[in-house]
Amino acid sequence: MITLTKEDGPADLDGVTHLTIGVSWDPTAGSSGGVLGKLRRKTGTDLDLIAVAMQGGEPVRLAGLDSLDPMGNGSLAHSGDNQTGHGDGDDETVTVEFARLPSAITSIVFVAAAYKKGSSFQKARNISFKVYDATGGTTQQVADIWPSLLSQDNGCAVAKAVRVGGAWKLEVVNETGKIKQGDEHALMRFAVSK
């Protein structure tokens, strides 16, 4: 079993064949009370978990938004878009099956973003990024990453998996930044910078 913290640096994923990253959040009324506050909680807010697959320093595939299986073989699979934050457990997940990834993929950056116009981290509460070892059909949580509540940013690079020879390493990044909403190129530039 691996355990991950930002302070520990990259962890070897020896023996890990399937890795899942999840994001969960709760809708909030923000500073609105009364009817408007109830409406905001009911409507929720839309955060997005996106995995950017890299070939060297270039983004070549994206899992998330409207792309659930960018490799076409299930090696990088997204669970689908939760637009409210309602429900128990993870609201969105990305699962990686390392053995089936094309050899050209050298790293994967996992980003959570308030990507769509009108969404924001400030309209969500209890944001949590979880990392699971999903090897052998069992799922075991190995990290729980919480972004700072003080951030005014709308993106967070959660973690990065890097191919080192024939093996993979995973490091916790947990760095926030600004991403122009609705702009895929801005999202990918943010991922490349990590």
C-alpha cells in the first residue's frame, strides 16, 4: 500500500495497476440567506475533474468535460459530469489502468476546476480530492487532499503521475491557479505548468 502527502514527494506505484482520483464537494448558499440561499443549495455548483495526458511536455488527451474515454480502450476513464455536487461519496472520478496506457503517455496531470462560466470554488464547500489504489478490484484510499479555503483561484492541480522507465510515480501537487473559464487551452496550459 502507498500513502501520499505533498511533503513526502513522489511515491512509487509499484504493484498499483489501477489508480482512481476522485473529487467531492457540497453545494453552498455562500453569503446568501433565505430563498436565494435555498435555491443556490438546491441548484448546487459545477466543478470538474479533468485528467490531462501528456506526451513529453505536450498535452495530447483529456479525460473529463465531455470526454469519458479519450484513449478508446478504458485506460483513462472518467465517470461523467456531476453538475451539482449533490450525492454521497465522490462526485466525479478518473481511473487509470497503467498497463493499458499507450507507451507514448509520459505523465498525467489531474486538475479540478470551476471550469464552466458561473461556477466557482467559493460556491462549493468541503472540497476534497481522494486518491485510491484500485488494484485487484478493491478500492483503498491512500490520500485525501484538501485545497485551501483562502484561495480565490478556480483551478487546482491535484496530483501528477509520471512514467519513470517502466514504472509510475505519483506526487501530490495541490496547487491552485487561475484558469479562464470555458477555455480548454487555458486549462491545458495550467496542467502543463505543473
